[in-house]
Amino acid sequence: MTNYEDIFKKIISHCKEYGYVFQSSEIYDGLAAAYDYGPNGVELKNNIKQYWWKSMVNMHENIVGIDSSIFMHSKTWEASGHKDAFNDPLVDNRDSKKRYRADMLIEDHISKIEDKIAKECLKAAKRFGDSFNKEEFISTNNRVLERQKKIDDISNEMNLALNSNNLEKLKKIIEENDIKCPVSGTNNWTDVRQFNLMFKTQMGATADASSDLYLRPETAQGIFVNFLNVQKTARMKVPFGIAQIGKAFRNEIVARQFIFRMREFEQMEMQFFIRPGEEEKWYNYWKDVRMKWHLSLNLGDENYRFHDHENLAHYANAATDIEFKFPFGFKELEGIHSRTDFDLKAHQKHSGKKLQYFDSEIEKSYVPYVIETSIGLDRMFLTILSNSFKEEELENGESRIVLKIPSFLAPIKAAVLPLTKKDGMPQKAREIMQKLQSNFNCQYEEKDSIGKRYRRQDAIGTPYCITVDHQTLEDNTVTLRDRDVMSQCRVDIQKLNSIISEKVNLANYLE
Ligand code: ATP
């Protein structure tokens, strides 16, 4: 097993052991690609939502929120194009009976060639030592050039095939490059077929076609159909945004990698309505704002990058992903899309209702253009967990597992721990709990040795442990232990509120 697979496995089992994430319906052997969030998971998830909502909605005068229903009129999905075009190309391996997304098989093949180039560079760097110039090596070494050409050719062909919906061509690319099934090791593939990702269900007791419904595959459409309701009632002027957090459902062909790709997940989306012609300016603006939001979490600037789309969705004229370095490599965390006036115009056409805005400054009515920011809450959760999971060797030869979650997002902010269950320490500890509880999520724990309790709180990611001992009963001071550096200091009980607040207060990050 490679190192990153090993670490990823550890993170998944840590999530279960410490009440972050459980497999859905586990007692029935689980349901694929569906997960439940446990007591610590739901706190972390709520904190992420709060950080996103406050920074996107409350900190922007011109953005407001909604919470639209998951069920929408089925015409919504005709208008949005999802009924016809929300497809992924599917291919089966006849020997392993495993199903794949054809484009992902090809992308994985490209990644392998990229890895080979990276290895060539490493070898050359060793050989040439200090005089190694990577730029020059990449642009002159024949083997690297050949590999790069191969990558460019395959990507171009794949983008052409995807854009023109040419499924035979996709199959040909798989065959010509001798791409094999990772399970059976053979290239015995079926034809490539389109597969619609929407879940269908029915409303009411009658079974005629008019009652067909879809579980929404994105929250965005709930915003578009409410565009005029919100604009009028909140008296918004273009440019303005509407934000929403909610569940989305996609019948993903391959759902692997834990909560990275689920069939039921949550999105945090914001649609920003602008004047036609201003899309480039606002697209770049939101790219910048969203990247800064990610970097504010201090998870390492080198772990983020933009990936511009060449193969655009049916509604977009420009699109980029903010990618994060997950344990399994750089993958999409958030999408920023310039959606033009596609959605509003389509809803206008299908509903027969005008969805226009009168811009009093230029005295003109128009259908606004839209820039969308769309981030998966569960992927954001995984970003934080996978980055904060650390196994540390301690000076005394022991080791610890600690979740160095940004303190303001941590599920539990402080644990209150009486050193023993005797001499009135539990009572004193409960008094402290009561003082802190209304400000921070705290946990009271008296079982096990103090060392064990510290380890447990480290593993949960609690920034502070407050220990009540004999001295506390005499002078009202406690030991305050810091999760990250494990330092301990004596502080007055009266000061606990302000010290903890300094570190965990969301407002400090928003500023
Ligand atoms: P991918 O290419 O990974 O399938 P996408 O481009 O289809 O993602 P979008 O439609 O742009 O994704 O959705 C916006 C965001 O929603 C993504 O950036 C991602 O964070 C999240 N998301 C999309 N699909 C899933 C899923 N199956 N499970 C969890 N999160 C998802």
C-alpha cells in the first residue's frame, strides 16, 4: 500500500472512531456512497456552514440567502438542461464487471504519464545537483517532450469527443492507449454509453408522467426560479447575489474516495447576478475572493491551485475549479462558473414568465448574467480533516494523533476535566462548564487518567483542555493546555472566557 492510501485509510477509521463520519445504514452492511455525520462531524459541518454563510452573506451587503425546497417542478430540469445533458459517459469492463466513467479512466491514464514526467525530473535533479534547471529540462529533454506531447494529444482528443458527445471516439481513445481496468487488468471494454445522473421519483398517488420528479442535482436552480421573488422583496440592485446551502443528489457512476464523491451531498452555492458584458470582471473578482477564503484557513497555500476547464458544461462560457491536494492528489473542491444568461433565459422560455431586471442607472431592462461559486460542504469537511490529521512523535518517545483543525471550526472548543472525582473537583469543573457553555461548545470528562483524556481530546481536535486540581479549590486557577503545542499554563478562571474566545472566535477570522 502506498503511503497516501495508508494515511487515507487511517483518516477514514479515525472519522468513525471519534464520531465524525459513519457509513450510512452500517448495521445493514452500509449503503454505497452515502454517509452519516456523527456528534463531532455535525458540529464541524455546522461550523463550516456558518463560516461560509457569514463570509458570503452577512459580510456582503449585496448578497442575501434563501432555503428552497429539494423538490422542484419537473419543468425546471428541462429548462436547466439537466434532463437532456446531465450525463456522464459510462463504460464497463466485461471481465471485472466494474463500471467506470470513461473520461475519468482517460484522466487517470494522463495522471500516470504526468507521474512519469515528475519521476524523470527527480532523477535528473539528483544527477545534476545544484546546476539542475527544471524549466530547461522540461523544455529540452526528448523523453519528457514526447510524454508531454502524448498528454496534450490525449487531452485534446478527449475534450473534442466530450464536447461533440462522440462516445465512439471516447472508446477509441481508451483502446488506442491500451487503458486497462485497474481490477481485472484487461482491456475488454463495452461500448461507452451516456448515463443520466438525476434520481427520479414520483409525487402523489397517481403514476402519470406529470407527477415525475427529480431530486435536485444542484441547489442553483432553486435560486434561479426565485430570482424575481428575492430581487423584489429584498429590493436588491444588480450586481447582487443569492446564496443557499442545501442537499443535492447525483447518481454517480463511480462513487469512491469516502465523502469526496457521494450520491447525496451538500452544496454551498452563490449565484451573483450582473449586467451583461461585465462577466469577465466579476468572474475574476469571485475567483480571487473565493481563493482568499480558502487560504484564510491556513491549510497551506501550496495545497491549492486553479484548474481552468477546457470542456465546458452546457451552461457556461468560462469555468475554473479550485483544487485542493487531498491525500489522493489534487482534486476539485469548488467550482466557479460564468453561467451567462443561460439559466434565467431558459426558465423564461419554459415558464412563459419574464425574468428581467430594470436597471435604473442605464435605464434598460435585461436578463442578468450570472457568476456562480459552488463548493461541496462534504469536500470542504474532508479538506479540513485530511489536512489536520497528524501523527506526532513526542519527546518522551510516545506518540499522539492530533486533529489540528482550525480552532474556530473545531467541534468542541474546550474540555473541562477534574483531575480526580474527589474533593469537590467535579463540582468546581461543572461550575466552570456552566460559565463557558453559552459561549463555546464544551465537553465535561472525568473518566480515565488525565493523560488519556488529553489524548482523547487531541484526537477529537479540541483546542483547549481545562484541568481542575487541588490548587483550583484554593485559588480559583486552572491548568490550561493548548492542543497544538501541548503547553500548560496556570490561569485564573475569570480569564478563561477571554483567552478561549481570542483563539476560537469566528469574528477574528472574518475580519
Ligand atoms: P466532479 O467533476 O468532481 O464530478 P462537478 O464538476 O460535477 O464535480 P459541480 O457540478 O461543479 O461539480 O458541483 C460543485 C461542487 O459540488 C463541486 O466542486 C464539489 O465540491 C461538489 N460536488 C459535486 N459532486 C459531488 C459529489 N458527488 N459528492 C460530493 N460533493 C460533490
